[in-house]
Amino acid sequence: MLAWSDLLAALALYLVFEGIAPFVNPAGMKRALAMLLAVPDPQLRVAGLGSIGVGLLLLFFVRSAGAG
């Protein structure tokens, strides 16, 4: 069963990873975000869906490996 502490730990790790790029290379982060504006919406949706799928698969394998 997923505990609230697991959810908060995942959120904390997300925030850590999100903060690395702007901390290490703020100018590069700005360039990347500017380039992102040129990507068509359907392509962003596919990338988002792919990210969701990979994340769910990874979560499934991590959680099932911990149960055994």
C-alpha cells in the first residue's frame, strides 16, 4: 500500500531534480525553455504521454520488486 510518506518523498525528489538544471546552468535552462515554445502541441502531448507511461512502468517494477 502506498503511504503518504512515499508520496511526499516522491514529491521531494521531484523538486530536487527540477531544481538541478536552473541551479547548475540557468542560461541553458532559459534557452531550453525558449526552444520548447517552438515544439508543436501534439508533439508535447506525445512526449508527456511517453513520460507518464515510463514513469508508471518504473513505479510498477519498483513496487513489485519491493513486495517480493
